[in-house]
Amino acid sequence: MNIVDTVNSWIITLSNFLGPNPLLQASIILFLFIIVAWVVTTLLSRIVGRFTKASKTDFDDKLVHMLHRPVFMTIFLVGATLALGRLELSEVAEARSVSVLQSISVWVWMVFALGFSRLVLTTLNSFSNRFNFVDNRTLPLLQNAAFLLISLGAVYGLMSAWHIDVTALVASAGILGLALSFAAKDTLANVFAGVSILADSPYKVGDFIVLGTGERGQVTQIGVRSTRILTRDDVEITVPNAVIGNAKIINETGGPHEKYRIRCKVSVSYRSDLDAVCAILKEVALNQTGVCVSPAPRVRVRTFGDHGIDIELLAWVPQPVERGRMTHELNLKIFRVFNENNIEIPYPQRVVHIKSIPEAGTTSS
């Protein structure tokens, strides 16, 4: 004998004991199921709670707390359904009443499923070093996907509770979806590109990137449809994901570290002592606050120019955002140190030779 048969036999015995009053029978059944629901939820909290307190995370504690309402409501709604069977309602009234109770049950478990999905994703996000597919970038996308799937399941449950045939609706939704896919192909392309960017992670929020069109800035938001970049002029650029997903992107923050190399170009006279110049430039970089010690600054003689020898100071800064400021400070310091050491920075010079032209009527001897 299964549980359903056992419960039915108890209800028949209880009905015989209470007599022919259907309202009294329904009230007693509902009251008994409320007591059972309270006992079950209390045992769930106390017995299971003992094991959850020994765990290192609060995931199971939150899960047990979230289960109280749906478990209680499910047992209560089962009792309400059985109580309706004792009221001798008409077939239509009883069917509609049962549909209402089933709808409430679907709503309760949908709310639980939404909370459970958020709890799981948030917990996985806190262990992002072990679960790479869940982090601050992909978390909103996964939450939206879970919300969509749970909502679709709830809609299907509600239609089943009210005995609505979903076959025709599914077929109509397929035709409508096909039409919308053609009408919104650009939007869908951006969405799929956004999913690809979040999965492939060519850049993340906070990275400095350079677009193929030359714009440079910091990524402030990676959405499903577009990516937002804030330039150094505090101008926000919104780029559709379909465009940025198929373009060449330079990620200045990518690589083994976020350090960025800056270049300070300077030209010195051919009369200068190159060894002394190189030593002075390296000392300038080492004594400058904000320049990385590792990798160490270096100096390179590049070319022999028309007016002087072109030399380049290479130094690393902690982040690409420091590029402009540190280049400015190093150039100022180089100029001052060169003046103090009488190192000439040549400027373009031109020698003009004027050839005299004989006056009219005279002849050269």
C-alpha cells in the first residue's frame, strides 16, 4: 500500500468518525495537515540544521531556511486539496478550486527556484578561482538565463494546472520566434557576441583597451548587447558587441601583468658623451616615484638623426592609466637634468648659401 492509499484510508476512517458533516470533515483535515506541515518544517530546521552548522559555508543554512515556506505550503495545499474533496462541490467548482491551489503551488516553488538559483550562482562566484565560468562578468548573464528558464517552467506549470493545451502555443511561438529572429538579427548578433565575449574573456571590466579605430579607454561595463568604454577625456563610447567581437582589440592590461611600458624619446648633440647620457637617463627613471623597479628601466640608442642622436628611455608603470602622467613627469625631469649637466638637446638648423647674381649689363671677369 502506497502513501496515497494510506492517506485516503485515514481520511475515510476520519470521515466515518466525524459523521456526515462535510464542512467539519474538511476543517479537521485542513487543521491536521497544518499541524503536519509545522512538524515537518520544525524537524527540518532542527535535525538538518545540526548537520549544516558543521559545514564551512553558509550555503546549506540558507538552503534549509529557504525550504521552510515551500515545504510548509506544499503540505498545506495537499491538505486543502483533500479537504475540497469532502465539501461535495460541483465538478466544475472543484476543478477550478484545485487549479487555483495548483497555481499557488507553482508560484511558491517558482519563488524558491529563483532564490535557489541566485544562491547557487552567488556561492559559485565566491569560489571563482575554482569555477572560472562564474565571475562578476558572467554572473548577470547566468542570473538572467536562470530567471528566463524558471519563468518558462512556471508558465508551463500554470497552463498545465488550468488544463490549457500548450501544443498550439508552442507551434505559434516557434513561428513568432522565427519571424522575430529575422527582424532583430542585429540585436541577436550583439547578444551572441556578448555571450562569446563573456565566455572567451578577451578583456574584462577595468582593462584598458585600444579599438581598431584608435579609441583608447577603460572598460566600464560589458553588457549583453554592448560594451562601454570611458576614454581619458571622460567620454563614454558604446560599441555594439557584434562590432567589437569581430575587430582587432589591443588589451594594454592583458598579458602576464598589468604593468605598462612608456617611452620617453630625446635627442642629444653629437658632441655629447653617450655613456654619461645613458647613465643619467637610467638614474632619472630609477629616482622617479611611480616607476617600477622590476622590470628595470633601460636606455636604448635608436638612430643617428639629421640634427642629433635619438635616444629612448624605456620604463614601466604599474598600470596603463599612469602612462600620460608619468611620461610628463619624466620628460620634465630629463629636461632639468640635461640643463644641469650641460647636455645639449639640438634643434633643427639650416645653413642657407646665397649665390650672388650678376647685375644686368655686366659681365663676369
